[in-house]
Amino acid sequence: MEILIQGSDVLVISILVWFLGASINRKVDFLDRYSIPVAVTGGLIFSSLIALVYASAGWKISFDMAIRDTLLLVFFSTIGLTSKLRLLKEGGKALAMLLLIATSFLVIQNVTGVLLVKSMGAHPAYGLFGGSVSFAGGYGTAIAWGGPAEQAGLKMAKEIGIAFATFGLIAGGVLGGPVGEFLIKRQKLKPLPASNVAASLEKIGGGDPKAVLVPPISSVLGTIMLLAICVQAGDLVNDLLFSRGVTLPGFLTSMVVGIIITNGADLLKIELSDTALERGGELSLQLFLCMSLMSIQLWTLAQAIGPILIVLGAQIIVMTVFATWIVFRFMGRDYDAAVIASGFAGLGLGATPVGIANMNALTSKYGPSLKAFLIIPLVGAFFIDLVNAVVIKFFVGLPMLSQAASQVPLQ
């Protein structure tokens, strides 16, 4: 029996899932101690319950993800609307450094996946799906590369890529908090003093960090209008580019439209509501993650569960070492660097929203990190996809990966 849940029912359930996660996190000290995002807790518990229903009663419950896809566009629109060019100047050096680090990691991630899969006797090209295609790239990249890979002879490449992306989404949400907690507690790190944070915020136009403002209705409605413009204009740009043979992810064009709008407003001395944008971004992020995790059909991952878990375990170890020893050290060995390492673990294994959720969980406990929230979204949402495409094409061009005639699926 198949049950499809759609429309407002999906939204209602996702909100209940969030409250479920918040309740569990409050009661389970381990989850709070290691800053596991609320949406991750609630989503995993709910998807596990769905799997139990399927195993016991044979009911296959699925969700229409149209609302989730829209929320992703809204979330990246908020990132665009808060990405001012003068902010990029403040974090330019750190942004360039993190991008270089991320590029190195993509190569290491692919080498790890290829070598492990090859040692299992499967075609090494499957290792790219156990590398940056599915982990750093996520669902979109796994699906995009899965089709051509299957045409080249890699059986079930798309399904295997989606499975890796699913486990990566979970692992990124679970790993990021403990990585940040470990670094903060071991190094006894603290955020900038409140006075310094205030000065930094004033310098970049962020206002008083202690002020808890309730934006007026005009600001809320104006923010909703801008978000709608970003989503719609981004869709129109995508259609135009697609007609000319250029394919870009929808969230990228929506974010670029937001960047254009906010910097245009900056030049015209028009103030946008940072508070309304922050709340809108947080709301769309939390609901997006809840919907993504609660809709995971865990039983579909059983076929290749053994090899997938082996590769996943290796990638988790690689990410843990890389985030704590490379990202943390090169980003300054301070509180900001610890938060960045937490976010990097999320976006490197799962997706940019997971990385930001990791950082939200940490900063809500220990204090703000302007630097982390400046560069992680830009690297994760904009630059890493472009670099990943180049890295994947390089690996695909290697002789041992380019020949994939009718291969047995990874199992």
C-alpha cells in the first residue's frame, strides 16, 4: 500500500517533526552536549518510524517535496540578500583560504572513494559517487552525474549516488556538532567579546547584537516580497540559460539575484531588514532539513548497505581529521575557526544547509561567529559546486575511470 502525503500536510508534519527533535534534544543530554541540530534529531526519528511502519505493515509512505524545494530556494535567497560586497572585502582572505582548502578536500574525498571501491572489486568509477559527487555534491550532483554514468555502463549509479548522498546528509548533521564541541572545549575557545562583536557588526552594518528586535509588519512584508522576487527571477534566469544549453542549480540563480538586489540597495542607501532576513533564513532552513530527513526511505538503502557503510565510515574519518587538523588550523585556530570546521563537516559530507545548521547549533550555545556565517555559505552555496564540477571532470578523464563498460553494481 502506497500513501502519498502532499501540500500543507507535509508542512504540518515537518513542523511537528521539528518540535519532536527539540523535545528529544532537551531531554537527551548527549544530543545537547554535542550540538546535534534539532531538525536532524526529529527527522531521523520520524524516518525510522516510517521505516518500521513499512517493515511491519507494508505501508510505503512518501512525501511530495515541492514545498521543500521552494524552501531551499528561499533559504539561498536569504543568503544572497545578506551577501554584501563590502562583507566579502572583510572576509576575502579567509574566503580564498577556505576555498583552497575545500578544493584539496574534494580531491582527497574522491581518492578515498575510488581506492575503497576498487579494493572491493567494483569499478573504481563508483568511487566518485562515494566521493565528492554524492557527499560534497549532494542529491543534485548525484542525480546529474548518475544518468551519464549509467549510460556509460555503471549500473544503478544514480541509485547508489542517492544512497551515498542520503547517508552523507545524516553524517554531516551528526558529525559537525561534535567536531565543533571538541575543538572549542579542548582549546578552551571563546567568541569575540561582546564589544568587539558590536564593533564588527557596526562596521559591516549589522546593528547591535544584544538587541532583540521585532521587525515591523512593513519590513516582514517587504522581505517576503524580495524573497519571492529572488525565487521567481532566479527561475526565469534558469529557463533562459537552459534554453541556451546552460544548466545551473535553481538555488544558485536565486542567490545571485539576491546578491544583485542587496548590493543595489546598498548603493542606493536603502536599508533591508537584517532581522527579518535572518528569521526567514532560519525558518526555511529548519523546515527544509526536517522535510529532507523525515522523507528518507531507509529501506531503499538496504541493497548495498555494507559497502556504503564502509565507504561512509572512511569518509567520516577523513572529514574528522581534515576538519580538526586542516580547516581549524588554517582558518586561525580560534573560536571562529572551530565554528567553520563544524560547518565544513556539514557541507563536505551533506549539504550547505546542514553545515549552517551545525553552526547555528554551536553559536546558539557559545556565541556568534560573524566570520563563519560570512564565508561558509558563500563557499558552500556558490564556489564549491563550481570547483567540484572541475574536480569530477578531472577524475572522470583518468584512464582507469573513463572506461566503464557494463559494470556490476556496488554490492
